[in-house]
Amino acid sequence: MAKASDLRRGHAVNIDGQVFMVVDTEHVAKGNKRSYMQVKIRNIKTGQLLEQRYRVSDDLEDAFLEKKEMEYLYSDASGHVLMDLQTYDQMTVNSEAMGEGIKYLKPNTPVQITVCDGQVVGLELPNTVELRVVDTPPVLKGSTATNQSKDAVLETGARVKVPPFIEPGGIIRVDTRSGEYIERVK
């Protein structure tokens, strides 16, 4: 059991026999009135997004989710293929379960998946990845004097804003949580 005040993003709870993942929480306290937790939750099976209000002291049943270390191998028409690092078993995951994270994955990238009742419901990427720049416009004369950025297309197809000195063929480090350029890799 978990108190409503302990809910955090990514926490899984069991409500009326269905598993929900906490998307966002907010503690609300208004003057003399009792404080409460405003919680956005997503049904893992249907994807339905709900907003619920709980008293801070309400108890919610924790849901059991299994986390596994996997390695992304490749994508094809049937989905995205991941390999279990302990058993070497391969599984195909649909694009919906992979989410936006797929645009930062290149072959042999370690990921952590969340499984509920044998179905992949979430994916955690490494915080940073190193990717090669495939295409970026040339530097304009005089544009280096100001802090301007330009678009770059990475080897996975992701688009990132980069500083003017980044050239095609260079390798950069990207934050997968925000999708922002961090630094050039030497």
C-alpha cells in the first residue's frame, strides 16, 4: 500500500482491478481547506488518461511491474526487436510501447523495459546517447559571433538543435529526456 502523498511519476497503482501508471502529481493546499493530491494516471492496457483527486492520507494499492534490462537490436515492419541480456531471448515490441524514445536508439543500445502481465508498457532509455550527425546546414559567415543554433539530422532520424561549429560526420551527445544537444564527443 502507498499513501497518496507518496505517489510520484512512474509509480504504478492498482485501482478497481486495473493497473494505472502515474503521469503527474500535484499537492494542492488551499487556505483552511484540507490538502489533497491531484493525480494524472494512465491506464496501462487502454492508454486512457484520467485525473483523480485523493486525500493525502488515502491508501492506494501498489501494482507489481517487472523491470528488465534489454538491448535494442533493430526495427523492421513488424516492430522493434529487443533482446533479453540474461537469456538472449528476443521479443518484438510495437511502436506505441516504445514511444518517442525510438528516435534516439541505435543498434546495441541498452534499455530498461517495464512489463505488466507479459506486455511491455514502458521503456527507459539511458540518460544520454552518442549519435553521429548525418546532415546539417553549412555555417554562415558571421553567424559564429552570436549564440545561434542550427538543425541537425542524426543517424537515427532525430532532429536536434546544435551549435554552428557542428559538422556532418561529427558525433554528439544528446540528452534523451529533453532531446537537447549536450556536447561534441571527441
